Amino acid sequence: MVWYRKNNHASQRWNIETKRWYWSDYPKKDDEKFQFKTQMASKRALFWYDHIGSNQYRLRIRDNASYDLRQWWVFDSRTHTIRAFSDRNMVISNQEGLGWRIGGAAVVRPWKNEYYQQMLYINNQITDLRGSCLDVWGKADTHHNYLTFWTCHNGDNQKWNIDETAEELPQYPLRDGQRFQIKSSLLKEHVIYPLDHLGNNMYRLREKMNEPYDDKQWWIFDSRTKTIRYDKDKTKCIATYYHNRGFLYGYEEN
């Protein structure tokens, strides 16, 4: 713009606009957690997964595992963002530095008050302010397929249902704090216990002959965290790690 002498030309005329961008209300209250499920046949869940640098994690779809906190979300109406439930500083966004590029990776990354990070949820679609939709790449309804922002076309791979349902875990057969052994159903009824230390606060589980006087063979349930704890050290619980092998591992609260 420059200043120029008045000549009443259209290039010197300006209209005043009082309308503001209209934000539709999010369908759930702030901090009320939920899952996004695709409307494709599998109804797979949206979650954040692999780290791709610069504190960014690629968005993917997965077979439902509602115990995984990475597939739970909350709305934030103040900043107009969709936030990761397990880390409220992380929001659904474009990949940093790509702007509103069509086909760019959809990620979660730290909130930086950028326009690219503000999201609408309208007609079951998650859209940025440019009007691009969160899109399951190539319409491929497969476990771990990744997501992009793409031109909206109203397809099922761009539509998301909100689901608050979590998997119901069965009740433990014993009350919390009641000690027990875990015995094999095989003839010798060997029991499991932790033995060799593998580093990183982790111990390999082994089986041996039943020796009830040995405190290393006793366990308790913890119904709050849905874990099986080591009676001698209740900060440790049974876990899977490395090719689904069983270990005793230090429990970390999410």
C-alpha cells in the first residue's frame, strides 16, 4: 500500500466488515475425553505413534485398543484445538514447516499458537482453517495406515465418529493385596518368579518348582491400575516386552 492523492477510485475505497470467523461449538466439553473412530468398515481408532523428529508424532489408525492412552483426545475450545489426552500440550496439526500443503503428514506436535493447529469438527469431519480434511491415506482401511490433510470430498476415510467407550477389563478373582502364586496348568504345576536382571529395572520371568516358602513366588492384584504386582516390591508389575516375552518391570504411571 501507498498513500496517494484522493481520486475516488475503487482502489481507494474500503468496506467495513464486522462479521467474525464462526466457530461451531465442539460436541463435547473441554477435557471430556473421547476417541475418534473412522467411518470406514473397520471403525479403527485415530492415534499418534511414530516420532518423526522435532517433537512430532505421526497420526495413524489402529485396531481398537482403548487401553492405549494415545488414542484418546480432548477438545480445547479456548484455542480451537484437538489435544492429546495423555499430553495436553500436543495438538493435532500439520507437519511443522509444511503450512497448509495438501498431502502433508498429519501429526501431533506442541501447541505454538499457529493457525495451522486450529481445527474444526463439523459434519463428522476434522478440518483445518483452509478447509482441508483429516484423511486416511489412499482410503486404505488397514491397521497402522497413516493420515494426511487432503481436499475434502465427504468420503468415509475423512469422517470420524466420537466414541467414549473403553474396553471393559474382567474383574480380578482375588481382592487387592491378597497374596497368591501363579502356577502352570501343566502336570508339574511350576510357578513363575523373577530371576535374572536385564537392566533398565527389568527382570526376566522364569518358572520353577513350587516352593511356597520362597517370597519371590508371590504376587498381588492391583485393580486400580489393572496390574499384577510383585509382592516383594509392589512398584514392579508383570509386563510384556521384546517379542511378547514376559518380564517383571517397574510400573510407570501414565
